[in-house]
Amino acid sequence: MVDGQYPRPLYVDYKDVELLKKLTNRQGKIVGRRKTGCAAKSQHAISKAIKRARIMALLPFVGE
């Protein structure tokens, strides 16, 4: 958030693995909006970034 407004389009970097690990649970599932407290647009951007990171083999598809 910059100056109280979200940048358009909202973009979450898929290479920021430490942030994305915090948004997945132990089984590797994406944590829902109720737990993260994100808005819908933010959650969509997070989900897209996690899926991209999984395809690029930066994140595992399943937990450890």
C-alpha cells in the first residue's frame, strides 16, 4: 500500500519466496483470506504469485 492506495495493477513478486512461504500452510496449501486478512484483490495476486513460484520450482507443490 502506498499513500493509502494500492498500486494498480497489484503485483506480488513470485521470486520473494520467504513472503510466499508465510502464506502457505505446512501441507503446502494457500492460506485463505480469513486467516491472512487480505482483501480479495490482494489474495488473487498472492495466489497467482504462489502458483507461478510452484511452476518455476521455487516452492514445492506439497508440504514436507
